[in-house]
Amino acid sequence: ETLAILVKLCRRLGKHGDLSILIDHFLEIFSTSDSLQLQSALVLNEILRGGPVNADFTSTVLSTYLSSEHWDDESDGTSSRSGRRALLSCLLLDGDRKSG
């Protein structure tokens, strides 16, 4: 239920909000905060789904998602780190599939 409400809210922000400000804000969080990277990717994906098709915004987000720094396989061997990397990979691929 909470996820459904979050998705609905993000899509409305995408439809009615200032996409430039929203995308810049969440890309900054995505790029600078490891602890909030998963959440910011989810929010970005849903904002883009709710907004109008815009090649510039889509290109900016995909460029960040596809940056090698987010795909490097630097695992410290812990299952929580590996699980987090797997979740992030799924979100990045989902953003690529839905936004592109």
C-alpha cells in the first residue's frame, strides 16, 4: 500500500511538477548518497513515468544510470552489499526500459 501511494505521488509530480528541478535534485541524491541511491532511483523512474516524454530529461537520467561508476562490480563479499547491488541493478534497468 505504501509503495502504491509513493508511485502515485511520484507520477503526479512528474505530470504536474517542474521536471528540471525534480530530476536535478534526485540525480544529485543518486550520485552523492550511497545510502539513498536505491530510493532516489525508484523516485526518478516513477517521476519520468508520470511526466511527458522529454528526450533531454530521459537522456540525462539514462546517462547517469549507465555511468560505469554505478555498474562497477566492487563487492566486499557481504550478502547485504551484494543484495543492494542487485536491487540497484534492477532499478537502473527498469529506468532504462521504461524511460528509453
